Amino acid sequence: MDPTIRAGALEFLRGLVWRITLLMPPLRGGILVMRRAPRRGFALVFAACMMFSPALHAGGNDRVRPYVDLRAGTMFYLNGGSVPGAQIETPAFTATGSRIPTFGLTLGMDLSRYWGVEFAADYAKTEMTAHGVGSLGDFWSLTGAAHLRLRYPLGDGDFVPYAIAGGGAGAGGFANGKNFTYPIGGRGESGFGDIGGGVDYFIVPNIAVGLETKYRYLFRPAITLNHQPQTLDADSLTIAADLRVYFDHLASGSAAPINLVPAQDEDKFRVYAALRGGKGLFMDPNHLSAVRIDSLSGALISAAFGANFDRHFGAEVDFEYTRSQLRSPTQAEITGYPLWTILGLMR
């Protein structure tokens, strides 16, 4: 096919996908106004990324480019029956029967055309069962890993196969108990290794969609079963769809953007998104006589969407998640205690 015709067809398809996904009207007074779309959440994410990340280049450039990658998929446990008396069900689903995707968030950087580094966090939850007993509750895991990424852009860089390898540490434990006559509970930490790969396709020069598969090995968190610590074999295979967004205004190299406006606060209406992490502190853990809650929670994860009205005032909606541990008066672990909150805040 003539190169000019091929290039024109690719640009047409990119533009068509982009318009169907975003349905973006022009900017009005510096504010992006969105029409209704079936996948409004993805449209908002795409729009925010485009507002703050000029789309200049595709995936085959030999330069430093930071990115964020969002993933959702399914986790398959390879040896869920490693502990006598309990079974990790696969593929992942919860004790209520609802299938919850495995979620992942990666912050990374392409160092050149072929090499990159990244830090990946993943969360998964599935059901735990026992023979003759049925559902016991849920097994959850939260992990973080550092990866080396080897990329091989094809052609003009629209398709980018890649491989990843690395390792990290995480925690896994029991939560949402359903059968309190069966002695099970607790959580444990473990190191692990990762190896995997995937492929990205750039729908616009700084946004790619793709698939990624990852094999996790030597992940061995411990729980308490029959009042004895037991080590789980939680090795797994994850298959996930991903959305990778490059922040080209932070890139460096010969093809990096130039003449950028310096970052600064401004006295005007500005929308934003924020990610936060930390710990929660329960102020009255002994409020009930029959049960107590650990005063210090596990990881607290927060996502906020808001706007600055002017230089001094703003408002946001904040979505927060954390969990702690419920215990009996004798300090025995009963079950995990998850806490979801939605807050409207003035700033």
C-alpha cells in the first residue's frame, strides 16, 4: 500500500476512535465541557490526560517519557489448595458471588526506545472455601513491585510489544468472614517475583491501550487456620486490559516539547484529579465490649475530583478506602473490617 494512503488511513482511524471515545466539544473559557457518553468514566480520564499532557509523539521515540498505566483484569491462582482445610478459589471472585476485577496502577518511565522502569501496585480479592463447610470469606492481596521493561516498537511505533521482569513485596489476608465457627483469620507479608509481557497500541500519540499478562511466583503470605499459622501458596497468573498515558510535557530528549508555560498557581477556575495514600487512625477502638478494632488501619487509598474556584477557595469529592482488623476481647483475630467513604469537602 502506498505509504501516504496508509498514513492517512491510520490518522482517520485514530481520529474516529478518539472522537467516539471522548465526544469532546471545544474549550469554553478554559474549561472542558463533556457531553454524555456511555463510558463517561474513561472519557473523563482521557480528557484530563489530554488537558495536561500534549499529544506529540507515538511509542517509538528514543527519549525519556514518564507515564501512568491503569489496569483491570482477572487473577488465576495456580495452587489455591496449598493449605489443608482451605481453598483459594480461582478465577478471583468474592464470597458474595460478585466478580471483582484485579486492579492495578503503574507509574513508570521509558528511558529510551527499548528500555524502561516502572513501579506497579496491584489489588485482588477472591473467595476462600473449605471442604464440607462452604464459603469462609474472602482472601485479599495488595502488592507493589519494581519492574524492568524491555520494549520493541514495530514500524512507526503504533504497536509496542514488551516484556517485564522484577520483584517486590506485599500482604495477603482473610476478610469478610461468613462462618465464625470455623477458626480462620489473619494476614501476612511476603516477597515475590514477577515476569510477564504485553502489547500496547497507540490510539493517539501519547495514549495507548493494550493487554498485559503477568506471572507472580514465590508469594507466600501466612494466615491463621485452626489457631495455627499456615503459609499460603498464592502464586498467580493475571490477565488485564490496560490504559497507558504518557505525560509528554515532562519528557526529555530531542523530541521533547519546548516553550512550556512554567507550573504555577492561578487565580481562576481549574479542575483537577488527585491520588493520595496513607494510614487511618480509629479514635475509639474499644467502643464495643464484645469486639475491638485495631486503632491503626492498613493502607488508606484516596481518589479525589475537584475544582479551584479562585486563588483561595475550592471544593472536591473524595473517595477513600481502608481496612482494619476486628478482634475478640482476648485479641484473637475475627475478620477484616473494610471501610469505604465518600466525602464532599471545601478547600
